[in-house]
Amino acid sequence: MRILYLTNIHNPYRDEFFEQLGWECDLTVLFEERVDDNRDASWFREAKEHSYKEVFLPERENGPTSRTMLNMIRGEWSLVVVGCYNTPKQMAAISYMHTRHIPYVLNSDGMVFETRNWLKNNMRRHVLCGADAYLVAGETCVPSMWREVGRTVLVVSYPFSSFTAAKVADLADIAPKRDPRLVLIVGQFEDYKGLDIALEAAELPGDLRFRFVGSGWKARKLETLAVEKELSSIEVVPFLQPDELIKEYLRAGLFVLPSRQECWGLVVNEAAACGCPIVGTWGAAVEFLSHDYPQFLAEPGSAESLALTMESFLVRPESEKRAYSAFLQQKTCNYTIEGMVCAHLDLFDEAVKR
């Protein structure tokens, strides 16, 4: 099976997926960019040989449409996978494939959000509709795609993850030494990530310490806000490599993802694999917690709700905290890169048969 996968950039949590998928099919990955200026340069791995073919768009093609991408799409592919449907070039590719009846699958890395803007909702629906099939990260996110494209089309969930099964197993064997008053928050300092909400929650009475990791080039802005609020309990770390970040998950007493909106949030998977207790709002937190631990889902956008939800965990007996950690690690076993590959291959087979 010959698959063309359209995506934006190389990144650690997709590279291993492409590597494993490339061993199972004839895979070509078309990247829009080589690097992302909003990411730390060390986030990108060095070039190496792959199990798949990689193609980069020419830098001169900086407009909303790429002739190279459209020419590639015209090749003899079993399927084309649209990995980032909200970039201008891939929107143009969708329109091109739709009008020329080229088979394609559309991927969504989690929840598809409604907005209050009628025009934006209709434009997004126009982009989404028409694919031969859909891949959506997480079972709880599937209904949001059904809302957009209808229930008559093939929509399949996949267990989104940045860890292999072997990595999950290795982490489960580690006995962490946790600081019960340390709260870990990982994410870029963007409005939708809600780091300001966590800062506001940190102002409420208590002896918690907050460690913000991965706020990128905007770390100074976050530090300035903490100083303005006179929050001595705040520490900001602009960037950590994956292995260093795992040490943080193993040390923290609580992991918090305070997003106003979040399609998925792979940091939830990572924290869960390390057995770090989680308080969250959207995406993977809903997927992991809604059935068994809904009490640890805070109201998005509310610092008061976030603080109360954190406190509801902190006051629980140690036996309940250990049970919660064990649940998260067990849950993570169902979300691995190998599982992602299997789900994609099953969907490819089904879509081609149709």
C-alpha cells in the first residue's frame, strides 16, 4: 500500500510513529517546513536514514498553495493522509483532491471545537467534509468530528501517544520519589494553554510550589507576570529535552494541564505513563479521566475551579493517591505508538476497500 502523508514539521512525537508506519507500508511523508521558529532548536532531531521517504516543500513556495504538494498528490497513491487540515497549503490540497476525486483520509489530533463565529464554523465544515474516512485521536473526540461531517462516514479513533509500548513498560518499573507539594505544568505560554489561569490559581492560599516547563521564548513574559503577582512559589523553565522532562513527571506530586481549549495534549499521556497524578480540563484529560476519575477534571477557564480540583486531590489519603497513579499507568498501556500504527493500517485497509 502506497501512502502519502501530508504534515507540517518534524517533531519527536510523530517521528517514531512515521518510522514504525514506514515499516508496514510504502510511506512518503511530505513536510511543509524543516523547522518551526516557535520551537527550541534542540527540539528537532538530526537527519538520519528512515524507513519512509521524506520530502520537504521548497522554501520559495511560501504562499497558500504549493505546486509541489499538488504535483505529489497526483502520484499513484493508495491513499493520501491530510495530517494538518488547518494549514492553508493542506486546505488547498483538500479542495484539489475533493474536486478530482482523489482518495484521501483526514486526520484530527483530538477534539474539533465549535466557535461563536458562524463564518469560521462553516468554513471549517467545508474543509472537513468530503474525505473518504477520518482518523481522530481518542474515542471521546469522535463525536466532535461526527458533528461536523455526519455519522454516515467512516470515523475511527486512534490511541494518540508519544511513547512506545516498551517505554511505557520501562516507566512503570520506576519507583518515583515525589515531592507532594510540587505542581508541574508543561506547555507553551499561549492563551489557549491557560498558564495564566494556573498563575491565578497559585495566588490562592496554600504552600504549593509550581514549576512551569516548556513556555519557550515567552518564558520571560511568564516570569514577569509571576514577579508582578509576587509569587515566590513559581519557577519557570523555558525548555527541557524529553528525558529531562520525564524526570520532572517522576518528581512532581501533581501534574496540571489548565487549558482553555486543548485538542489532545500529549503531556497528559506522558504524565500518566510516569504515574504522575493529573488535574486537567480538555482533550486527553477527558479521555483518561471522564469515566473513572471525573472529579479531577476542572472547569476550563476558571482559576477557582482549578484550585479546588487540585486541593480535592491533595487532601486525599495516600492510598487513594497511589491507586490513582496505578490507574493512570495502566490506562497508558492502551495508548502507544504501536497502537497508533495498527489503528492507521486498519483504517487504510477499510478506506481502500470502500
